Amino acid sequence: SVLCSAILSSYLLGERLNLLGKLGCMLSLLGSTVMVIHAPEDEEVTTLDEMTSKLKEPGFLTYAGILLALCFLLIFYLAPRYGQSNILIYLTICSVIGAFSVSSVKGLGIAIKGFFAGRPVLQHPLTWILVITLVASITTQINYLNKSLDIFNTSLVFPIYYVLFTTIVITTSIILFKEWVTMTVVDIIGTVCGFLTIILGVFLLHAFKDMDVSLGNLPQVLQSGQQAPVTRDDKNVLIEVDNSSIAPEDKPKVFMIYT
């Protein structure tokens, strides 16, 4: 998804993804892969009653409460003020809500298996709670993801969203199923290294997105020691004024009128 969106946005939408951005995408995918490899296996949950007991545990309830509070803070306070200028606001909302959508899908998967096994899952209240949670979370995710795509570069939105979503989902799974209990020292080190790799990839992707760096002009940039040209292609940048083109006060000004 990350690589395809970066390539297609470059060819179809005319959005630029420089060399550092491509390296950032690769590092993000590498870090996520390392995290998934070292993440422990899910604890086996086969019935809705077991899933209910997991959801009622104090640790997960506290974690879910923190996520909800963060989500409300982002939606009602930060998004109206900074959502148009900060790419992380809308994508963090989508990622935080994603924790609830993935947990709901996990529970509904258990319910579907129980339905075909002849269990009375439709009479269980957790089934309908999970359905309502899934519909609400997916609707919210689509809404804010579309807002982010309308404002910011597509090649930036999908990698950052992928990284945030993957990190929060893995954290939710660890807390919900207590996977950290079975993690070895090697798995802990691998997970931390994968997370740091993700941070480095997102930094390269976002911090240098306006620099015109490619394999073609890289030797000239390294030899000259000068900063690469800056290109602005974000959708929220409507016009940019070059200060060097402003005529000094001591020079005559020429006005041209076209009819």
C-alpha cells in the first residue's frame, strides 16, 4: 500500500517523492516488518465470553480510555485549529480509531466462527457492540483520511498513516492479549529497534520532502556542498513569494498594465 501509493501518486497526481522520501518509505516498511517479526503470537481466544473477559480487564479499559480521550482531544480541539497545517493531526485520529476497528474485527471473526459452529452468537450483546464499534470507527477513519488526502501529499499521507496505524495496532494487541508476558529479551530489543527504524523513516520522509534530491543530481549536490533546490508541491501551498525577486527601495519600479 505504501509503495504503490507513492508510485501512483507520482505518476497519476504529479506529486514529487524525492530520493530521501523513497528511502524513508523503505525504512518505514523495514521497521514495521522487524516489529511484526519480533511480536509474539496472539493468545488463543475462541469464544465471545473469553473475548469479553479480555475487554473487561483493567489494563485494557485504562488503555482504551486514554485512546478515547486522545481521540476526542484531537477531533474537537486540535483538528479545527491545526488540522489544515499539520499532517499528523488527521492521521493520528485515523490511527487511534484503528485500534478499536482492529479489536472489533478480531471479535467479529470469533463471532462468525461461532455462528457457523451453531453457537448463539446473535444473542450475545458483545456481537452487536462490536458491529456498532466497527461501523463507527471505519466511518471516522474514512472521513479524516479523505480530509488528509485533500490537503496533503498522497505520497506522504499513506506511509505516515501506515506507520502510525501499525504501531498502535501492535500496541493494542500486546495490551489486550498480554503478549508482553511471553516476549523474550531478543523480541524486546527487536521491537525497539524496529520502532526506532520507523521513526527514522518517517523523519526522512517528512523533514526533507521539499528538497529536490534524486539519483541524477545527487553527485552535483554532494560536490557543490550546497543545499538542494526546494520544491513546494503540497496541496495546501497555494502561492509562494520569492523574497529575492522583490525590488529594493532604491531601485526604480516598473509597472506593466495588460489590456
